[in-house]
Amino acid sequence: MSVLSAEQVQALIRQGVPMAEDIALCIDRLDAEHALARVPFQARLVRPGGTLSGPTIMALADAAMYAVVLGRLGRVEMAVTANLNINFLARPKPLDLIAEARILRLSRRQAVCEVQLYSQGEEGELVAHVTGTYALPQ
């Protein structure tokens, strides 16, 4: 198992999922326990009503889960999302959106993760809470 840096994981995600480049996805920090991912605020990601679109929020959460899985297991590019449950809790501010991911349970076949999303500098006010499962390749 080869440990990957935040920069390597960001490059893997952007290469494998071109949409990640479109939203300027960043993996800011990564270790075997946590991933910190970010989408810089861009007006083109705003939906009618003036808030970040749901697909942008979900994409960031999913990428953060994938990053923490890679941070723990190394290069398992064929790990895939099996489940994603999201609760939208508050309207994000027009700031960078931050996602903090961690693994709740890891087995040979799956990784169950949790992600907390908030507007930059507003850690106390969650925008969304996500739980999800990644199916791991055998």
C-alpha cells in the first residue's frame, strides 16, 4: 500500500472525473483518518435563489469521501460510491465550501464515511451532513 498525498489524490480525482476540474475541487489536507476538501466559491455554481447548487455540494461530499478512502488505503481508484445520504441543513454563504470527511467503519468490502460541510470560516454552522458508503475492489 502506497500512501498518497493530498496533491496526488487531487490529481487522481481531477484526472478521473473531469467535472472535478470544472468546479475547481481542491484536496487541502489528507491523512489516514481525515480529508479536508474544498470548492472555491464561483458565481457559476449558484442556483436560482442565490445559493450553491445541490449537485455541487453533493460532488464535494463524494470527493471528500473518496479522498479519505484513498488516504487510508492508497491507490484504490476503482472504489466506487455505493450509497450517499445527504441532509441539507443551512444555506451556504457565498464563500468557499469546505468538506471534512472521516471513515466511520472500514472492512474488506466497504468503507462507511461521514462528511460535514460548511462555509469557510463558519465551522459551527453545518451546511450539510453526509453519510456514505464506498464499495472497495476485491
